[in-house]
Amino acid sequence: MKTPLDYKKSIEKWKNMNQYTQGLTFAERDVVYRRIERVLYDACKKHPSFPSDPVQATAIMAEEAGEAVQAANDVVWHNGDIIKLRKELLHTGAMCVRILCGLDSGDINAHR
């Protein structure tokens, strides 16, 4: 099972992918990565076990993404809270990182 420190190492590798975050300074991107890292750390502490089945793991991420879509709709159509949208996006990002790291480590088995 991967530890929060293992996830942190993976996030460090992704920080160099700046072609996808143009318009933000390194410091601004770093803030986003650190927020995702913190949410991931908290999620790993709260839920130390995570599905080894990629469908179940991705369903957890999709549930978080659905909450982000709902929050985005609320922002656009119902004067919703942008802070809630950011929170849900961070949760989605953290679950994406957790799944990707699990696939890399073999904790999530993509083969039957």
C-alpha cells in the first residue's frame, strides 16, 4: 500500500509538466499541487484502504468529479460558492493522483 510520502514523490514528478499549466507561475502551480497533496494526505489517513479494482477506484474519483460538476453548475446558475467548487476539484485531483500512483505501484491491478 502506498503511503502519503509515496504520493508526494509522484506529485513532484508532475510539477514539471508546465505546458499544461501555462499562464501560472511555478509558485502558483506549486500552491495547487500542495493543496492536492494535502487533500490526498487527509484522504489516505481517513480511508487507508482503497479498492484494488480500477473500476471501483475510478468510481470513487467519478463521484468526486460529479460533486465538482454539481458545484460548477451551482456557481454558474445559482450563485454558488466558488470555494466549494475549488474544494471538490481538489478532491477529484487527489483521487486521480491516488489512482495513478496505485496503478504505478501495482496496488491497483488493471489486469485480471
